[in-house]
Amino acid sequence: MPRERRFYQLFDQHVTATVAAAQLLREGVNEPLSMPAKQAAIKDLEHQGDEVTHELVRTLHRTFVTPFDREDIYALASGLDDVLDYIEEIADTVALYKIETISPPALEMVDLIAQAVGELQQGVAKLEQLKGIERHGIEVHRLENLGDTASRQAIASLFAGGHDALEVIKLKEFFTLLEDALDRCEDVANILEAITIKNA
């Protein structure tokens, strides 16, 4: 396989692992008793993602002519890796903090993450042709805005009373992680859009 074509294959492998991890996270928060098993599977996918990222960097170093700018290849690889890292951290946080009841806003945000990652996968699939990527970016931005609203409302309700101080600290950090994951999805969407504009 030509090295130039290899980049698209590796990006597809990484985003496929990320989609699988997001789906496992969604299943885990909807069935908290299954979270330990889901957490282990997500960790395996995160290791796979790390290997793909390393291979992307190695391929970048040994390829003279790249399909688009080197800095954009590196930024996209790093961005996808960050999204998968956040998904793993969210699953770890549920287990470590022993969050046994996942609130409706948190369930909504996990679902938004899974949807956003699915949009990124569709965008990455169109990277070689550089056509039709923009609409997936627009959808990721919409999902991220919904996540911001859900997070603000959930955190406000934490401070409205009815929770002990330790619970507030734990859940606020949890919601911040969920929001950060969506923010990183938006960053990746922006990278995809930038690649499209530069190479149009």
C-alpha cells in the first residue's frame, strides 16, 4: 500500500476504535453494573488507538510526500487520540468515584459524545475525497452546544442543594470531563474543516 494511502487507513482505524469505545461507554452508563467489563474493553481500545497514533507518526516521519500538510496530519492524529483518552477517563471516573446512579443530564451528554464521534467517523471517511466533510462538522458543533447547555444545567442543579459537598465535587468533575470530551470532538471537527479548506 502506498504510504500516502496508508494515512487514510490509519485514521479510519483510529476513529473506528473511538466509535466502539463511545458505544461501550454509552452501554456502561445505561447499565452501571456492566461498567467494569466495559471499562476494561475501553482500555483495550485506547491501547489500540495509541498504537495507531504511533504508527501514524512513524509513517509521517518516513513519508516524503504526504496527502496534506504534515502539521494537519499530526493535529488530526493527536485530536483523535485525545477524544479516545477522554472516553477512557470518563469510564475510569465512573468506576473510581463509584458513581452508581448516572443522572439524566450525564446520560444525555454520553449520548451526545457517541453521536459526535459517529459524525467524526463519517468526516474521516470522506477525507480522501475532501467532499461532504463540512456538514459533519456543523453537526458536531450543534451537539457540542447541546452538551454545554446540559452541563451548565446539571452543575447548577448540583449547587442548588440536596447533595453533600463530596458528592458535588465528584459530580462536577464528572460533568466537566463529559464537556471536555465534547469540546475535543469539536476541535477534531475544526481540524477536518481546516484540512478541507486548505486542500480544496
